[in-house]
Amino acid sequence: MNTFEIGFSEIESYLRGSGWRRSRSGPFAEIWEARDNDSVRVFVPTKPDAPDFSRTLERLTADLARRENRPESAISLEISRQFIDVTDLRAEDSEITDGTIPLVAGIGLFNSAHRMMVSAAAATLHRQSYYGNSMPRAAHKHARRMRLGQTRPGSYIVPVISNARFGDLIDSNFDEPRLETSADESYFERRMLTTLSKALQSLSEMAVTRDRIPSKLDVRSAVDEGVSSELCSAVLDVIGKGGVDIFDVTFNWAPSSPAPRELSGKVEFTGESAEIIQQIEGELRETDAPAERVLYGVIRRLSLKKNETRGHVALETVLEGKPRVVTFELPLEVYRRAARYHGERRPVVVRGILDATPGRRATMIVKAFDADRSVASFDDLS
């Protein structure tokens, strides 16, 4: 994989995560020392537009490589990837040799990359078994932000690059938790990849790892995880139309932020599973279930009256690009979790049937509620 552009923020993030601390600062450079040995120091350039920035960066990379006993290329790559998530779509087949791939398989792989990201963006907004002509415009808009890296030889790999530079979601200037609306948008691509990972894992479990044909209930439950007819089509572009033996997707999360919890880093499909996935795709097209909206936000208020069996929650979220408060009820066991997340000022995700009629109070009939684990902080993991 090629090295992406490196600036001072990438260098700073890498050094902090690798056990270094700032010792002295100047107008064009800084001195950093190892936390475990303050006599070990490195010279760090801070101005990318300075004439000697590249040369000083090379010297820094060489010093770090010697210290860590790793190749300089590996150090450069990791520094450059501090704020980038890279999703590798890989095709493996006996006909993929010398860095080349059969034309029909290559077309399928690139088509799959686009269709997969659009379906993931759609499922991040609305859970639906089949989108068809109702595919949200925002799904295409978000997918267009993704970038393709250069393909890599061997087993043919197409890297999809997305932003992992996040703003602060919670506005600390208020006593009660408030959503920082301008920062919410910066998390969409990470949430989108989290949805994609869960959906692919669910589809793989149905099509590859089970020893039986999935039932209608299995297929319907997979929609809750983000599986759609369109996602099935994206996988079939490679192992179906493309005729590839093995297709896998690997999620390389940005080092600057912890990986979302409880997700598989790699999901694999074989050509033998194509027939089952085609059946699942057809079942999803015929499933008659209402679309469910997915909202991300922060709990503003809670209330629970004596002897009530359901608690009342007010969530601040973003709808159509604007902040909006949505109210809903939760059963007591879920409400207690909501109260804990509220006290921790933790972002949450909620899924259900939304009524956001203009001019009226927005309400939701909730089907699922949890912490937003796609934006976990290091404090959450400690």
C-alpha cells in the first residue's frame, strides 16, 4: 500500500501512541523523548511547507525504524495512516497471477466496492431489506467521499480509503449533554464501515458457516444488522458474476482511534456460497417489512415516574442536517442502561419507526438501543 500524505498531526499522533512525549518546542521543529528513557530523543519537523520538511521527516523515520527494529517503509505507512480507515477488498483465484486479474473478475471487484459502500451508507441511515428506487440520496453522497487506493499485486486487492479524523461529539459548555452538530458528520464514514462490518459478518454466517439454508426469520433478523438485497448483489459481483473462488473484506482501522468493539477484522466468502447468497438476495427483495430509521446522538433528558414500567428519553440527534430532539420510551431494563450512558455523556444509537413530521414533536417507536460503539474512546476501553 502506498504511503499517504504526512503532516505534523500524523507525526504527533504516531509518537503519542508509540510512547513518546514532547520535550521542547520551537517555531519549525520539536524535540520528543521516549517515555521509558528520556535520554532517547528524536527531532520532529512541524511545518510541512518548510523546505527541509521532507528531509527531516526521512531522518525521523530512520531513527524510529532503528528504535523499533522495523523497516522504514512500515513506519512511514503507519504514520500516514493515523487518520485513515482502509478497507481491503481482496479476490483470490488461481487465474489471478503476476498482479493481473481476469477482466470480468476485475470489473466485478470494482463494482462491488462501489455497491458495497452505497448499501452500507444506506443501512447506516435506514435499515431496509431492499432499497430499489428508494435508495437514500444521502447514501450515494456519502459513498462518493470514499477514495480508492492503488491495487496491490498477488491476490488482487482494492483498498477503499475513508476519513477517520473526528471532531468532539459532546459540547462541554453545557451542564446537560449536548450534541456538537458540526462534529457529528465527521463520524459518518466510521459508522458506515461499522455497519458494513456487522452486515458482512451476518451475511457470512448465514451463507458460509452454517450447515443449513437460512430460514425466513434468519434473513429478516439479518436486516437488523444492515444486510440488504443490495449488499448481497455487491458480494455476488465478485463470487458470482466475477467467478472468483475467494472474496474477503478486511477492515484496517485508523491507529489514532480504537477499533469498534466486537467486530470481525476480516470477513470471507467463497464461490461455493454464491448460490445461497442468491437465495438470500431473492428473499430480501420479497420481504415486506417497514423501513427502520437509525439515529445517532446523545441523551439530553430522562424521566421515570413512580410505578411506571417504561422510562421516557429525549435524544438530541441530527435530521436532514439540523439538530432535532426525538423522544421515545424504553422498558426499564433498557432505560437503566440509557441512564448510565446519559451520566457518562456517551453517544448512543437507536433504531425504530420514526415520526418526524415537520412542525410536530419528533417521536420514535424503538426496536433497538445501545451505546454508539463505532465512536468508542480509549477511556471506554480502559
